[in-house]
Amino acid sequence: MSTDQTPTRTAVVTGASSGIGAATARALAAQGFHVVCAARRTERIEELAAEIGGRAVTCDVTDDASVAALAAQVPTCHVLVNNAGGAVGTDRVDEADLEGWRWMYDLNVLGLVRVTRALLPALRESGDATIVNVGSTAGRWAYEGGGGYTAAKHAVKVLSETLRLELNGEPIRVCEVAPGMVRTDEFALVRFGGDQERADAVYAGVDQPLVAEDVADAISWVATRPSHVDIDELVIKPRAQAAAHKVHRT
């Protein structure tokens, strides 16, 4: 009788307590990964980890010590999904709430840098690793009232490109998955400070915006390509969305 000696591959997903992060954790678990679910909301990630047979690690990507504690629990990492992110406000540049802009940059950009830097030894240890950075079409288009968020997501795009250059020659792939309009429970609600009516208006009349599982499916696909295949970037939008300013509504 033969036994399967293939070692379990480990994936780390940040921002795993909801939305794209939670869906990605489920998708990678379905592909056979042992998933480390990292986020600030402990109860949520503990429930998710129990559901998928993974592990919950409470982590705030804006805190150096918290990220170091995460890395200490992951000696080997095959896939890192830098998903933690978010947006607040729709202020114009000439009325910018700099605290909000600072929060977005720290979470979306510096958080990605903290986690990647901390987990690079574990990624190298695997001998065959993939970094997936969750960007956005906001990293490709500008739009009024989106300066703080688009600046942060443009930075994610450039960071992904820079990492690919700097890690060239090492067995680590770097991909950015950049979703367009995705309807999740929290993204728009957080952006509009809990105003459910304004959050709902973002998707009003749009025939089938993306959902978290659509993006998770793309991330899982990227992470499971043959190791010599690097999907540099993958932009995924609903059919109804042609551009930031061009969304078909009924």
C-alpha cells in the first residue's frame, strides 16, 4: 500500500476575516494548502480556520511587532497573499483628510511591505514560492474623489513590479491581482463611514458586479500555475464595467 509523501504546502492570507481574504483562504484550502488566516478580528479568523482546517493568527499589518509575531509562526511559506487593505472617504485632493490618506497608505502599502519583508525568509525556505498582491483597477485609473486610494493602489502595482525585479533569480514569483468593482459586505460600507445607503448606491443597477469568490478563484488560479509560469498581473472586472467612469447600469 502506497502513502502520499507530498508535504503540505502553507499559504498565508492577510485580511482573512472577511470578503476577498476569507474567500481566498477557502479557495486555497480547497487546493490542498494549509492556510494561515491572518487578520485583526480574532473570533472571525478562528471560525474560518476551524471551517477549512487552517490556523488563525491575529495580526495587524500596520504594527511591526504584530507582523513579526506572525512571521515567527510560519517557518515555511509557499504562497503569501497580501490582501489586507481598504479605503476611506471620497475627498478631493484640495480637501484631503490627511489622516485618512495616511491610514490607507499604511494599510495598503506599508502593510504589504511589512508582511513581505517579514515572510521572505519563509518564502525562500520553501524553495518554490508565490507572492500575490491584491491590488485594484484603482492602481490603473484615476477618478475624482479617489486620490488617496488610487495613490495607494498605484503604489501596490509598482511595489509588485519592483519585487519581481529584485527577486529575479530566486524561486519566488510575484503577481498582482487587480479587481475592479467587487461587491463585498464591508468595502464600500467602510469607505462611506458606515452609510449603508451610499454603499448600496455604488452597485445600484449594476448587473452582476464581481463577488469575493470571483477574485479568490483568480488568486487560487495564479498561485497554482506551474512554478516556471509567472502571471505578472491579472486585471479582473465584471462585464458591466469597462472603466472606472464607464459602468453599465440598468
